Amino acid sequence: MAKSPTKAGMLPTRNDVPSNAKQVSIQTLQACLNDTVDLYNATRQAHWNVKGPHFGELHKLFEANYTALAEAGDELAERLVQLGGTANGTTQTIAAGTRLPPYPTDLYAGLDHVAALADRYALVGKALREGIDTTDEAGDADTADLLTGLSRAADKMLWMLEAHLPHDKHE
């Protein structure tokens, strides 16, 4: 039989991260999960609808990115649950909690998708780095380490996107 959440809203666990650090990390991880799932969906939107001379290359790039984002979302959710939280990945939770602007559904040209995605990958990278500081200061080095790895991956995906854009569009 599953145990009920504690008064702090966390499920009991033998994980010895201090309770206050767990609460901070759970909130941070859920916010990053919201953003990651939203970015996954935006990347799928681009993958499905990209048109133009760079179709083949971008279609494959977007697929590689959304595959990596799916794995990142899983890592975020699993860490959140390890700390006694409940990973909330419903459409309603993600839509209500994402910090990303809505992805336009009327984009088709490959470089328009690249620019729109690059803006969002940059925001996710920034949020992950803020989460590193927040969870480290709270005393959860493992969550900070997870977020560090994910921020490096987000930065690499951003770099791959920006490499398709004219240099003057990066600033």
C-alpha cells in the first residue's frame, strides 16, 4: 500500500537530503520539468512542420533535440520523485507552469523555427543555471549536479541551433 504524503506534501523517503533542501529542489525541479516538457513540445511542433531548403537537416536536428529533451524530462521527474515529490507532467500542469512564451503554430520556414527555438533553448538554459544555484544553496548538491549536466546539454543544443542563423541574429 502506498503511503500518503507528509504534512509538508512530500512522500516519505529514506533519502537523507534535509527536508528544507528537498522542498526547494522539488519546486525547482518541477519548474524545470514544466519548461523542458514545453520545449519538447515546441521542438516536436517544429519537427512536424518545418519546410524549406534545409528541411532534411533541420528535421533530423529537431528529432535529436526532442529525443534528448524527453530523456532530460525523465531525469528531472525521477529526481523529483526520489526526493519525495510528485512529478506533475499533465498537459494542464505544464501549460500553467511553463516559463516559456507560447510557441507560434504558424511557423513553417526552417530558419524561423530555428530562431524561435533558439530563444526558448536559451531561456531553458538560463533557468537550469538559476536552478543550479538555488538547489546548491539549499544544500542539495546532487540536484545541482543533475541540473549542471542538463544545462550543458541545453547549451549544446542552443549552439547547434544558432549555428544555422546569421551571425547578427545571435546578439
